[in-house]
Amino acid sequence: MRKIIGVLGLLSVAFMAGCGSSGSSAPATQVSGAVADGYLQNAQVFLDKNGNYQLDAGEPSTMTDANGAYTLSIDPADVGKYPIVAVAIKDQTIDKDTGLAVPNSYVLCTPAAGVSGTVSNFISPMSTLLREKLEANPGMTLAEAMTQLRNQLNMPVGMNMTGDYVAGSMAGQYQQQYQEMHQVAQQMAGLMGAESGLVMNGNNVNMGRFRSMMGQINQNMPQITDNVGQGLGMSSTFMNSMKTQMQTTLGGMPAASGFMNYSGGRMTPGTGMMSGSAMR
């Protein structure tokens, strides 16, 4: 009898131990939002867990729907830890502003600090610039980066610089300002797409060139904003000069370069010349 009881006791302990080791993990967090220059349909979206701006095995991913919306299922421990990246894919992603496929691929992202499972996560040229400001300045907070961007665009204090400017441009207190932000974002995306051949090679992203490109856009944000304010487009003298200078700068960088703090320059309007300076 004692042997039987002993065996049953051992089996009971083993069963309980087995139950404890097979406990389920916490349910995934649903992280949702939209991707825009204008809303981008059929863009690739993923959690960039290794920070290389391209989709790798094991990274949660999805494609945007007809309204540019997406939802990622993410481990709760990863929310706010990694940035979300979106890729507008040449001849596949539809820009809802034009109804046409984008002519060149380009990369957008949002800073890890801004990723949330409780609010919409809007990915755009503006959020991309915010992320790159933080990458170049490790001591900077997201709030400080937003203040800097707000000042560059000459926007009022109450505006949410990570908000959906497409929706905001349709109604609300800052409708006119969000319309202007949307137009600036369109021109930022135009610059990013124009450099696609130097920044991207298929699905691979040259991180050094990408960050240099964003640094140059950052340094010229007031001039890009002025270009929009004057009703000028991508073919203006300033924008053509900027595209040419960016191509020269990026083309002079190594074809294969890794992670680096990007540097940019501020172009003097009307000259086509860019003075080198680190992004601040």
C-alpha cells in the first residue's frame, strides 16, 4: 500500500509540474494605425525588431488595406520597444491622394517611443523624421522632437505632430494647418522617392544613405515648408536643386554602409548649395 501511495504521489507532482511548464503566454497586443503620404494602400508594415528598416524572419508584418489602415499582433513586451516601419512599394502601393501606384519605393517609420496598443499609430514622413531626430540625438525625448518639428513647420503649440494629418485636414480646430502639413509631407515623400535608387536595393535599405537623406530633409524643412506656402511643387527651382544635391551627396557615400548617425546640410535657397552640418 505504501508503495502505491508513493507512486501516486510522484505522479501527482510530475503532473502538476507539467501543467506549470505549459502555461500560455500573454495574449498579443493589437497595434493599429494608418500609413500615409496620402493614405497608402497595399504598403508593407512590420515591427522592426533589429532596426534595419527591412522585414526579417520573425518580425510581425501585414499589408495596409484600402484606407491605408493596418493592425499588427505584437508581443506585449515589444510594444514601445521597437519602431514600426512601412514600405511604399513601387508599382504596388496606391497613394490615395492620386489614386495611382507610387512610382518609386520609399521607407516610412514611427519612433518606438510613440508605439502604443491603445491609440492609433500614424506612420508618415513626419513620424519618420521624428524617429530619425531621436536616432541622431539619443538624449532627446519624443516631446522635444515634436516641439522641434512643430517649430520647423511653424505650427501652433496645440497641434499633435504625430497625429493623422489626412483626417485632421478634413475638419477640426487645426484643419488648415493639417492641410499644410499634408502638403509638406507629400513633398517630403517626393524627395524620399526620388532618392530610392540610391537608398534602396530591392528590399534592402542602405541605412547610412537613408539617414543622410533624412538629415538633409530635416535641415531643409523650413525651406520645404516655404515651397509649399508659395504654392510651388516638386519641380520648383529649390526642389530641383535639392534633389540634385541630395543625389550627389548620397551617391558619394559607400554603396554598402551600416548604422550611422546621419549628417545633412541646409541648402541656401536659390543657390543649390548645401552647407554640411550634423543634424540637431
